[in-house]
Amino acid sequence: MDSEIAILGSDCLIHIFTFLNVEDLINVSSVCTDWLEVAQTPWLWRRLCLQCWGFCNVAVVDSEHMRDAWKRYYLRRSHLESKMTQGRSGCDYTCKGLRGHTGRVVGLVYLEKNTPTAMEPWSFRSTICSASTDGTVRAWDVKNGVELWCSAVQSPLTSIVSDREHGLVITSDSSGLIKSWQAQTGVEVASYHTASPRCTLLPYTFKDRCFLFVGTAQGSLHTLTGPEWSKTSSLVVCDSFNVNLLLASPDKKWILAGTKDNYDLVPKVISATSLINPSADEDPLSQCLPIQWFHTAVFMPTQPARLAIIHQVESSRSAPGAITVLDVSMKTSRYKSEIQVVKHGISACLLWNKSPQNVLLEAKDGETLVMADHKDLWVCYLKFSLSTKFLAANVSSISVDSFHVVAACQDLSLRVYTWKDQNREDGRIDLKDRYHLLGGSRTMSRGFSHVACDYSSIVAVAEGNDGKDVLKAYSFTS
């Protein structure tokens, strides 16, 4: 028998080893020197990587010029995902309390965000930035729990966004003052005054130039050109109502602007080009959505310009809600161009028989939505007209990406779920409830108000009973 095994060539062994799982492939490498050499074949481990994830940082792996690069990549990344899936306190993650704000935290954004295709996602350094009613912006090292920089005090801040392409953090305060800061150093770059007590901010990049769309409390949408923030155009979206919904399509051609404060007012889809390069004698090109009794919307991230809209089926405040999917395109004739918004073939009714008031909505891909209300979290599969419900406790914020979903709850817990292939034949990816991260005691906090996550960390805002919010940073490393 030993002699028969010995005469097997490398090509034959490689073919046999393709039928082994990872654990068995590692075990056979200890049989003998020849099997060790075959089990280290980069093609075997590359095959496992692409089967498991479908996307890897191939250029980085190839650049290492190491025979075991694919193996190391597979083992390290799978180990990191195993820790994020199990979430055991003390061995899978570290938790840091980020203290320094003396008021309510109104938002947090990642400055450096880990992704599955990062050079070394298992050792990436994530940094975040937070804004508070104490008038300060603070940047933090998530893993080490260290404050990196803090801005000077100004009026209470109301919103914060990041433009990672240009290394900027942008905030607005209660006086309508918009400021931008260098993400790495905290040096102030520029400012612009809107005279609006509430602003909704949306950074936008076109041909490497940075822009900022600003929704105001008076119902207008301003377009600012950076980095000096000079006004390029202005458009009335919903007169006298706060423009608190601003979204950009994945193909960067369309901006959705509207209000969530009045469900009788329909949002508008606006040509981004007509906002950043306005015509002197024409208003920016826009089109109202063909729906009524609007509540909220999201662009589907894997489609060029596909919208999922949550609205009510009737005008009554207690009427049940529905989902409508819309595709946006431009129709051009010899004499004019106009925006077309048409209903897509897939749409599904919400499976709750109540009004969709204050529903949180995010999209994973072109067919999967994640929604949350006061007590439940839902995953809706538009293609199959199906949904899955998970019990939650007063969800205040959700964060969705290609690996997991994190829900921040008012019971001081973070509910962590991961996507899992359960039916490969029809392509459906289900969500699996994994574990809860606890954020403290009721004597100190009222619950979580905001949450954000990347591939190796989760950061949430715990509302302090004394009015001083604390950031809880959970870092998973291998």
C-alpha cells in the first residue's frame, strides 16, 4: 500500500486533495514531506478562498511572492470571521469605552474603514469620528480606544458625514454653519453658512472633484463645491419642510431628495450633473416619484439606479405599508432630456399590518432589504416575495454590509447577525442571529442610539443618563 501511494504523482495528489475540506487538507500535510509540498500548492488554497468568499485581494496576495500566501490569507481571514461569528467576550473581541464628549453624540462615521478586500483585514486599523451637542468633533482609534484629535468648541453639532475619497470630515451645527476637517489631523479646511438650524449632508465625488449636497430646514437643496465650499446651485425640493432624506445612486447619476416629516410630499429624483453643472437659464432636471404617502427609501447598492420605496397603500395614517421598487433612467430625444422613473418587476408588500412609521431601511444588494421598527427586525427578499422576522427591542439604528447586520437597541444590546448561504440553487442568502453585545447597565445608560460597523469592528453610542454619551468600540482581531 505504501508503495502504491508513493508512486502517485503531484498532479494526481492535487486532484485528490480538491475533495478534502480545510481541516483534512491541513492534516494530510503532516503525513510526509511530499504530501506537505502538495498540500501547500497555491492553487488549492486559492480555490478555497474564491469558493468561500468569491472576492479576495488577489493583487496583494500575488505581490507577496510567497508560496503559502493564499494559505495564510485563507486561515487568517476565516479565523477573523469565525471570531466575528461567535462573539465570545474576552477571546473573540476587545471592548473599549471612548469617553470625552460632554453632551449627546449626534452621529459617528468611519474615517478609515476595513473591508474584506483590504491588504490585511485581520490587522487593519479602523478609525472613527463622532460629533456631539457639546460642539466638538473627535477622532478615535477603535482598537486601542485612544482619542486622535479633537476640534475646537462651536455651537451644538447636528450632523456629521465623511468623504473618505478626499480625507474629509464634514459637520453642521445648530446655527447652520458647515465645516470640513482633515480626517487625519483635525485641521479645519473650510466653512459655509446656510442659516438653517438643521442640515442633512451628502458628500459626492465627480471626476475627482468633491461636492456637498445640503438639505435645509427651509426645504431647499444646496450644492457646494469643495474643498472651499462655494455654492454652485440651489433647488426648492419641499417648501417649508425639512429636507432630511438625501441619497445618491450607485452610478452617481441621480440624487434623491425629500422629507420624512410629511408623507403627502413625494421625493424628487434629480440629475446630479444638472446640480453640479447648472444651466444659467434652466432649473436642475428633476422628477417626482410615481408613488403616494411616502415614508422612506434606499438605493440598492449592486444596481446602477434602483430604488426601494416604503410607502402606505392608503392615505390613512394607520394604513399598512408596501414596498415598491423603481428604476431611474434618462430618456433623451432630439429636443429634450427627461428623467424616467418606472416600476420594476419585483415588488412586495410589507408583512406587517400596520403603518410603517419610523421604519429604518437598508439594502444589502439588489434584492435583499433589511428593515426595523420599534420591536422587530425584518429581512425582505424581493425576488421571492418572502421575509424573515427577528425579535428586537426598540431598534434605534442598523448597520448593514455584505458580511453582517448590527442592530442597536434601547435595551443596551447590539444584536449581531451574519449572512449565510442556505439555498444555493436559487441564490437566496439568509440572515442568521448570532449573539448580543452588551453595552452597560441601566443605572448609567438609556440604550444605544447609533451604530456603525466595518469588517473587523463595531462602534455604538450608549446614551448616558447624565447627558454625556459614551462610544462603545468592539474590535475583532486575529
